Amino acid sequence: MKTYVVGGAVRDGLLGEPVNDRDWVVTGASPQDMLDAGYLPVGKDFPVFLHPTTHEEYALARTERKTGPGYHGFEVYAAPDVTLEDDLVRRDLTINAIAQQDDGTLVDPYGGQRDLAARVLRHVSEAFAEDPVRILRLARFAARWPTFAVAPETTALMRRMVAAGEVDALVAERVWQEVSRGLMERAPARMFEVLRSVGALARLMPEVDALFGVPQPPQHHPEIDTGVHTLMVLGRCAATAQPLPVRYACLVHDLGKATTPADVLPRHIGHEQRGEDLIRVVNERLRVPVDCGELALLTAREHTNVHASRKLNASAVVRLLERCDAFRRPDRFLQMLAACECDATGRLGLEDAPYPQRARLAAALKTAQDVDARAASSQAIERGLKGPAIADAIRQARVKALAIDLKTGTDEP
């Protein structure tokens, strides 16, 4: 029995990046051998065991045979006669098919070190085509290492997979898992560029794919193209270290622009409501988590109002806060403001432009929150007010407080 560290731990070590987890492959052993050595079985689809002391995962070297569509359709064979090379050849990318022995010696039968040095993402073998999740994984790796190129033969293989309908077999949970991880990488826009280049974006998120080629008013969007703008907004998310809900909201905030009637382009009147409708479809199809989905809907509906908010008086600002449910959910409102700033600065030449709307509305929320709603309510009751009139009295108290602090001015379009 021999053990090897494999995959990401070896790759990241060679790249000089932190190694958080190690995966192991075991050759020359059977499941019973592992049990006899004290390992604990955890694998359902193939033999994986936990080390009795370190609790790291050890998988028996295995081969797989495609038996059906998607990523579930595999027959796994794991036995002492499966070699390390047999196991590595079925991995996705050459940079993930490097193994390391106990003494540090590298086993690299498929050129992973060469491709690391050349900064290339290349599939190991035609077995790549048997698992459509690998298209998403490769796109995610491209977002993690934006200077890595995708090998032309790998791009061609992924296009054939898409044409064969392989990505159509992916379940929502796996798509969202990879998309959400890709959104949190160093250059999230790169994930969607790669998916689009092989036709996968049109199958997985056609609403986003449809944004490319849609014109925008050049006085507001020097980059012109709505799809290009969306990727620039994701770039601002990464540059400002935004959390996942903000990044997802930015990805889908302009979906409605793809359905703007041709006779009114490049203006996009009413795209906010159309965008909400499309986001609901995406949220349901990909089973997007509630926090991400709700923020996306709020951002789509209100981002143009936030952009124009420097023109709003105290009463209009309070109405905006109420529409956004900011008094009950202030953290979500602040995340929406962050998404709006990324939208405003995700434009050609405006990356470093100031966005005072964010600070102004955050301060307005704080001022309105500081109003003693209970006291305002008690005073309203003492005056004989009831029901909606009490709520209006609280609103007016907030407007009065804001009117003192708020300074209105002209807004950048």
C-alpha cells in the first residue's frame, strides 16, 4: 500500500499559495485493507476513508466508466491493481493531476508542472468530456487565476460537450455551487467569459448571456455593451471585496435590459421591473439562496433610484428607505448600496469616480433610525390618532429629522 498527496494541495504548493486541505490517493489496497488499518469509511459513490488520526480523506485509486448522462452516470472501479497513473488520467486538468510521495518526490505523468509554468488550463484526457461539471470547474479556476489561458484543444472539447447537451444534464445545486464559488474568486468576470466562449453560459444562464451585444446610452455607459458593463461591475465587486449576495446582485442587476424593445434602444425604460421578473426565474431555476435572491431583486428594482437619490428630498428618501424595508433589514439595505456603487463605478473610465449616494443614504438611514419611534407613536396616540395615522406620524418625525441633516444636490446620471 502506498499513499500520495494529490490534486489541489500539490498544485497550490507549487504555485506558492496556501495549502489548507490535503487529499490522498492510496494504491495497492482494498477497502478491507483500509478498514484493517483503522481507516473510517465515508465514501458513498466510491471508497473514501478518513485517516484514524489526522481525519484527512484517503481515496482508493480508481477508474471510472461513463454509463449515463450528466455527472452521476459513472461506474467506479477501485481495486489494488489500479495504478496511480490510472487514477490521475481521469482527473480534470493537468495541473490537478500531480501527485506527491511521502519524500516529496512529484509524480507528474501528464505535464502538470509544465502547464503550471506556462499558465495553461488543459484537460488531462478525453475523460474530461464525461463530466459536465468540469466545464464549470475550469471556468472557476480561470476566475481564480486570470492570467492562465485555456488550451485551445480544451476550449474545443468543451464546445463539443455543450453541443452534445452535456451541460443540460447538470442539476441546479451543482451549477449554483460552482457559480457561487466562481463569483468569489479573484476575477469573477473571467468565469463568465470562459463559459460564454464555449456556449455554456447560454445554456446555464441565458438571461446573462443575452446581455452581450445590448447597447446602452454612451453618455452614461462609455463601455456601451451591457454584457461588458456587467463583467466590469463584477470586477468592482472583486476589487472592493464584496460578499456573495452583493456579487450575485451585481451579476443580474441589469437582466431587464436584454428585453428592452428594439424601437427604444439604447434607452432602457422599465428595465427594472423586467429585470425583477427574470431574476425570479433565475433564482428558482438555480435554487439561489434566499439572501442572494432577495438582494438581487431589491437591487434590480431600486438601483436607478439610488443613483438618482441626490435629488431626493427628505420625504422621498424616507419613502425609499421604507420601500427597501431598511428599518427592519438595515444590513441588506447597506449591501444594496454597495451593489449600486459597484454598478456606478463598473463603467469604462469611471472605476475611481466618487459615489456620494452610498454614504448619503447610509447616513440617512442612521438618522432615521435614531428617531424615537415609540415616543412619536405615543404622541400620536395622545393626539387621538389611530392605525395608519400613527405610522404616518412616525414617518413625519423621520422626515423632519432628515430635513435637518440632508443636503440635496445635483446627481450624476
